[in-house]
Amino acid sequence: MKIAFMGTPDFSVPCLRALAESGHEIVGVFCQPDKPVGRKQELHQPPVKQEALRHGFRVLQPTSLRGGQGVALLKELQPDLVIVVAYGKILPADFLAFPKYGCVNIHASLLPKYRGASPIHWAVMAGDAQTGVTVMQMDEGMDTGDILLVKKLPIPPDATTEEMFERLSELGAAAMLEAIRGIEEGTLTRTPQDHAAATTVGLLTKEMGAIDWRKPAKEIHNLIRGLYSWPGAYTSLHGKRLKLLRARCSDKSGKGAPGTVLIQNGALLVVCGDGQCVELLEVQPEGKKRMDAASFLNGRGAADGDQFEMTE
């Protein structure tokens, strides 16, 4: 089968790599344009472009697919199928309709739950017990197309978003190959989504990382692991910001107002709104490198009875 691939970030790379090894003809790889990075604003190639070039694939980085620009490229490439994995832009109707088998998206959630941006982050922040990938026949809506295939994956209680990204990207590659086989053989059944059960999530913001210690310990723990490694959870102590990188729910309860620091047997505990404690495992003080809790305490970063400041 002649296939065009569309993707941009690291999450898309395992799918492209699996496609490269599948024996299908890859007629082109679409990704977002190179972006300036750092103080020197040097152009940085997206991960998908780097992977595509390693395989010698043709790379296309159009600034727009609208106004017939995308279809003009497809007419040149003549793909039977377009695979889309975190490309980063909504595809216009004429583009979706051009390939023989249409455009198929590999989405990192159990649709219709978590349509839109950052589905992995939201699943972890919500404390969901499982997630997965959905292979979807794309339509003009935001992740509203018919479901072709679903693969589920448990979310361990202490897993971070970064860890789930890796697992889901590999699962997505396997699901993609299975779906392509099904499309070729005509064995896949299209199942319309239950739009009434849909949840749509937006982009993450830095402000979402502010810890409100009045909330339950489990909710705070899920926020810390859900926002790892970006945008990151944070609090303040003695007027300085402290990033919270890793934590776990403790079986200990504590007296004191929410945000009170308790040092017990070398462990850094914080009282939460439900009286239970979160144990901080790894932090990053303002202007310093990340460190484990023991190093933070040894440097007198916090003391028993200190109060993390509430962030409104």
C-alpha cells in the first residue's frame, strides 16, 4: 500500500519507525515546519523529520494545507492511505477525502474520552486506572470520527505522563499496523462514537501546575505526576518557587493546616486538605538543579513545621 505519514513530535516517531519497517511504500512524510529554539533561535527539526530523513523519506513541511495546497501535494504523492499521529493541525475536508482509504488517526486516549490536545496528561491527572489508543477514521471534527480499533493499557498508580507517553507511543505503533492490515483485508468495522459521552480537553498552561494544598492528597499526587515533565507542578516556600517533580501518596496522616511540612524518618511529607499526606520524592528549588528529597532536606531547604504557601 502507498502511505503518507503525518506527525511531528517524539510521540509520532515509533509509528513512523514501525511503518518504515512494514514493507509498505512511504510516499511522503508531513510534519510541522522547523522552529527556532533557544537564545540563538537556531532552527530545530521536528523529531518526525529527523526520523524520516534517517530512512530517506521525502519530507514535506507545508505552512498550510488549506485552499487546495494540501490536495495539490496529495495529487503528487498519490497515497492510498494517510496515517496521522499528533500532526498538530486540523486537516481540511478536501484533504481528508482525497486518499482511497481516507485519513486514519492514532489518538492516545479511549475515545470519546479526552478528545483534543494533551489526552495523556489529562488521563493521568484524573487518576484514571486505564488509557489506551484509538485508531479513528478522520472526519472534519476534532477527534469525532468513527472508531476502527482500540487498544487498552493500564495506568500504574505512580506512573508519570512521560512514562505513559513512551508506553502509548509503542502501543500506538502496534495498533497502527494492525489497523492497516484490517483496512487492506476489509475486516475492520467502523463504530460511530457516542458523542454524548465525549470529553474535550484543551492545551496545558503553566498556571495549571500551581498546587492547592487544600485539595485531597490523591488529587495533588495525580497533578504532580500528570504535569511531569511539562509544564510541571509547583508550590512556594519562603517566597521562592519549588518545582515538585515526583511524589507519592503516603499512608500517613498529619495534623496542621494544608501545606504544612512534616519531616518523619527522613521523609518529606506535606499535609493535604483531607488530612492525608503526600510524600515529596524529587524537587527542584528555584535557580537550582533537581534533587531528591533527602538532598533538599540536607541543604535545609525545608524544616519540620514549615508552611508551603497557598497558590490561588
